[in-house]
Amino acid sequence: MVKEVDVRGLSCPFPVIKVKKALDEGGKESILVIIDTEVSVENISRLVRSRGHDFKVEKNEDIYHLLIKGEGS
């Protein structure tokens, strides 16, 4: 199962705060973060990397999708 976190339109630090909360609550599920700024992608990537999670980023037009892999994914 994938939990979706949409942080479009939010200014820093709120995207990072929402993703941190999702990671803390997430358990073993993957998290798909929908992002609309490169700065937020960089900041969220830094957070996810610091917590030891695997992730990938894809850009589709002006929207980024950052998939944080859950345990066992």
C-alpha cells in the first residue's frame, strides 16, 4: 500500500514537516510525496536520506513525485 502526501503549494519548512510526520506514522508502507518546487525536493530528499530510506524522484512536467520505499518494497 502507498500513502500519498501532497505538499504542493506549501512553503518551507511545511513540506519537510508533513513528510517527517508521514515517516514517523508510516510503518512499513511506501510514501508517495507530490511536490511542486525543486527546493522542496532537495530538502525532503535530504531528510529521507538522513533517515536511511531508499527513494526515487521522477519529474512529470512541473510536478515531482518522490517515492519513499517502505520496508519490504
